[in-house]
Amino acid sequence: MELVELIALLALLQFLAFGVLTGRARGAAGIKAPAISGDEGFERMYRVQMNTIEMLIAFLPALFLAAKYWPAPLIAVLGLAYLIGRLMYWRAYVSDPSTRGLGFMISFVPVAILILIGIIGTVLTLLGLKG
């Protein structure tokens, strides 16, 4: 389980790093809060940060619920794929938003799988078929 917890903590650190990068982009563009438009570079970084928090809301509970029912190494690999996908998404989005699709899918698919196997584990346990 510690491996899954490490992945969760790395996901939080990644999100915080995106926040720092967004803050730096805001400062470099001279955009004062609460404005979120006016510089394309800042807007791209801001969208990465916002999309990451949107994904994180689904990722973290799915990660821990799936880990409750399935082997931690499997869950950690799915979590690692999520982290790599987010990194790819960030790099693509800030350089050319039209290329963000692969990174998005590499981070979205593991979340969908975690949710699905979490549901399966929960249902099997409720039916007394897994324990």
C-alpha cells in the first residue's frame, strides 16, 4: 500500500508544481489576479493546472478504492501512467495545445480503469465473491 500512497503524494506534488509554474507564468506575463486571460502562454499553463485538478478529483479516490481490492503494484503502475500522462499533457499543452491529446489519454485511461476496477472490487465484495 505504501507504493500507492507514494504515487498519491507524487500526484499532489505534481499538481503543486503546476501551480508554481502557473504563478511564474502569471508574473512573467504581468497578469494581476484575478485575471486569467491576456497572455496565451499563461492561459495555456493555467489550463494545464485546472485540467490537472479536475483529473485529480477523480484520480485520488479511484486510486485508493482500487487499491483496497486489487494488488498495490498493479494500482501503482496505473498511477504511474497517470503521472506520466499528466507530464506529457503539460509539455504538449504549453508548446502546442493541439498536441495535448496523447498526454490527456495516457492520464485519463488509467483513471477510468481505476474507477472500473474499484467498482468491480466493491461489487464482488458486496456479493461475497471477493474478500
